[in-house]
Amino acid sequence: MAAALMISVSGVRGVIGQTMTPTLALEFGQAFGHFLRQTVSSDKPLRVAIGRDTRPSGPMVLSALTAGLLSVGINVVDVGIATTPSVALMGRFLGTAASIVITASHNPIIWNGIKFLRHDGIAFPPEQAAAIKAAWEARAGELQPIENIGHLQTDSRVHAHHVQTVLPLVDVKAIVSRHFRVVLDSVNGAGCIGTPMLLGKLGVEMVHLNGEATGHFAHIPEPTKENLTDLCAQVKRHKAAVGFAQDPDADRLAIVDELGNYIGEEYTLALGTYARLLSKPGPVVANLSTSRMVDDIAAKFGCTVYRTPVGEANVAGKMMEVNAVIGGEGNGGLIDLRVGPVRDSFLAIAMTLDLMTRTGKTISQLVAELPRYAMLKTKFECTRAQADALVVKAKNALSQERIDTQDGVRVDFADGWVHVRPSNTEPIARVIAEAKTPERAQELVALIEALK
């Protein structure tokens, strides 16, 4: 059975040869061009920056999408293979009307996708994402005569520009003086090219695993514990100070300590928050499904944490609203507006090394100082109506506790929290709980399951 085409605020995602086809990419290029011409006011021809991860299907999707944009009079700047944050940053650097990344993030190789970003690098809000989808459904986009078709150009500065934007945020000389040895797993994805450039500037001795930009992922590409056993082993073998793992589009980062222990994606934001607040205390933003570690760190500096619905754009929007100094999501996504409003593994790597340098502590020592929590993530199949009904039941049944209904419902107890929300992309409900012990986290999940 063919996989469904997934269309959401995160863009379009499908299986190559089934739902993600050249025809679809062409049509979305024309529709997006139509959307831009209708919504962007400019007396100059509109330009879009496009980059892709390393998937073998990338050139096909990118070519078809580019053809669609050019056919409706949109100029295209192809920046080549690049990470999602690199493309977002390059779009801002070039002053384009929007950016597009050809990626399916951590999905397997059979998938690919099209991620639309605004001129400032943020994903489009729901109402504009809906307008892009509507333009595609209407097959909108007026084909232009020869004198008005778009022009295609290339720009190879994407990696250097990203690295040069991140480096001023950390003490480069001090990091270089530490001569860190790092094992990096780029999963043969988009991080293969720019990340070694960054680590080279930081004086790091790098052992690069899966560092060829082939898109043939050496393991399941999501940077979770079960997929990173080799990275853990190689950190121990090479006596490295730290191990880093990227996903295929390198917006997320997972960390392995110097003992070869996978410490979890939640610690990426926690350590990044600690590093930033050491030099600049201020507001912090995280989504509702992110660990309380962020709140504990912020409290040490007398700083406020703002919570948002799940989704990078929601976090970035709130960061701009409250002038946050740092933010992100617990899936390994660190955001600093000084670089851009996008999750960024380059940023997370640099800030982790900076924190190790300034504190003189190892990753395991830094982790040991943080409050320890157990997080349990579950999901179950149901219709959207059933998921919405579960949210209402949870809100009513647990109304005596602290409730947040921005995104489903999050219920905070003195000793933990549980968050239940409908998925925006799949017919499932997600339930995430965190507590001091695994047993208590399981109890919190059970409270929700009992309401089904």
C-alpha cells in the first residue's frame, strides 16, 4: 500500500516513486511561486534560495521544484548540499523572498520532502502553510513567457557563511587551546561538509564517522540511543572528549559523553541553555514536551522559561516576541536568534565545546550536576476526533493540577508532568511524561491511558 503524502506546516513529505514524484515537486514549485507573487510586495523579481540534504533523490526533487519556480517567473539560487539551518541562514544573507530545503529530516532514505521557509528562515505559520497547500490543490501558477521566466544561479558560500556566523558566539581561542578530540557521526547527511569546517576552526581533532555525502545512511538516521551504538563505542576507543551525532539535515544534535554514554537529545538544549546563560542571562523558550532541566537551569540564573506548542516555528516566534537569549526543543534542537530562528547542530556543537572549555568540566561531570529525570514517550493510533476527545478528558480529570492547553494539554504535578497532544502529521496521539523516576513517569502515562 502506498504511503500517504504528508502535508503540514513543516512542508511536504512523501515516499519516492509513490507520493513524492517529480510531477508533485513541479506543481509545488509553481504553487509556491504563485503564493509568493500574491503575498510578497517587491518591485524586483522574487528570488528563492534552495538547498538539499544528501538523499539520492535530492537532485530529482530539486530539479523539478526549480523548474516549477522558474516557469512562473521566480528566480532560484541553488546553494547545493547544505543543512537546513545553513539554507535558512543563506536565504537571509542573500535577501531572498523565501528559502526551500529538500529534506525528509530523520526519515529513512525512501522518503524525501520539501520544507518551505520564510525570508527570515522560520517555517510559515499555519494560515500561510494552508494557503500554499490551497495553491497546490488549485494547481495555481501562471506560466510565464520567455522574457519573464526565472533565472537560475548557484552560490557555493553556504557552509562558510554558516560557520562564520556561529564562531563569533564562542571563545574560539580558548576552545582551540583545549585540543579536544571529537567523534562526529554525520550519518552521510548534509552535515558532512560544513561541520568539519567548523570543528577545524575550533582546533578539534576530529574522527569522522559516516562522513561521505552520499545519502546512504549507515544506520537508522534518527539520532537516538539505539541507533548510535557505534558512535558510543568509537568515543571510548578513541578516548574522545565527546561524541556528536547529527540527523540527515543536521538541525538536530545528540551527544555522547567521554565515557561512551549516550546522554540523550534532551541534554543538547539543557547544556546549550547553561552555556548561554553563563554569559548572558535572559528569557528562555522551550516547547511543552521539553524536559524540566531547562527550567532548573534557568532558575539558577533567575531567568524565566516560556513554553510553546511543539514546533520549531512556535519556539522561534516566542523567542522573538520575548527577546529570548536561547531556546529550542528537547529533540536535540538548539536555537539562538543571533544565528537564526532555526534548530542548528553547528550552534549546539560550538556551545557544548564552549561550555566544556569555560567550566573545565567533562560532559559526564556537567550532566551529573543537572537534576536527573526519566522521560517516557509513547503514542497510539486513533482518529483526530478521538485524540481531541482524550485531550478534553485529561484536562477535565486532572483540572486540580497546573494545566497548559496551548497544544493538547500538559499537566504539571509537583513531581513531574505529562503532555498529550494529537499529531499534526499522523493519525496518532502522542503522550510524553517526565518524572524523577521511570516508575512515576509510567504512572503519569497510565493516568492518560486510563482515559482512552
